[in-house]
Amino acid sequence: MFVAAQMTDDRPPQPGAPPPDLGDFGDRLRRAQGQNEPVGPQETGAGGVNAKGMGAAFRIATELIAALVVGAGLGLLLDRWLGTRPILLLVFLALGMASGILSAFREAKRMGAASE
């Protein structure tokens, strides 16, 4: 069964009575909103997602992809220039992968130290 919520703190309005004074409405509204606020700082965005964590995750993913692309690009360019078709591509791709993983590890380590 649905029960209608009261708009005032004390009692329901009586028929024929004057409307309640709205002077303290702002105070009551702030008090009601204060009951729903979580304790402590909140850094969430839309949908309750932690904005700082999401930004760090995107930055780490971008660094990983950039390291792979740069490694593959350098490998391809050197392979074409020197005529060693797949060897330098594989070497620089592995170096780019290692560089990206190392960068992600350092960033995660830095974030862990900052959170403590």
C-alpha cells in the first residue's frame, strides 16, 4: 500500500487553514538533503563512477597503446630502410610492449603510494 509523504515536519494541513509559512522551507530542504549525503569527500561523476580512477585508467591504457604503436612504427620504418623485413618489427614491438607495461607499473605504483 502506498502512503503519501508529508510535506511538513509536524502535522498535515487542516482543510480551510492558511498555507504553511515558506520562510523555513530552505532550512528544512537543506536538512533533508543532508540526511542523504555520504560521509567524507566524494569524487564520483555520472553514474557513481570514480572520476580520478577512470582518468588514471584511460591514461594508462593510452600509454600502453602509444608504446605499442610507436614500437611497431619504428620497427616497420627500420625494416623498410634496412631491408630486414619482419625482424626489427618484432623486436621493436616487443620493446614497445615492455615499455608500456613498465610505464603502467610505475603509474600504478605511484598511485598506490599517493593513496596511502
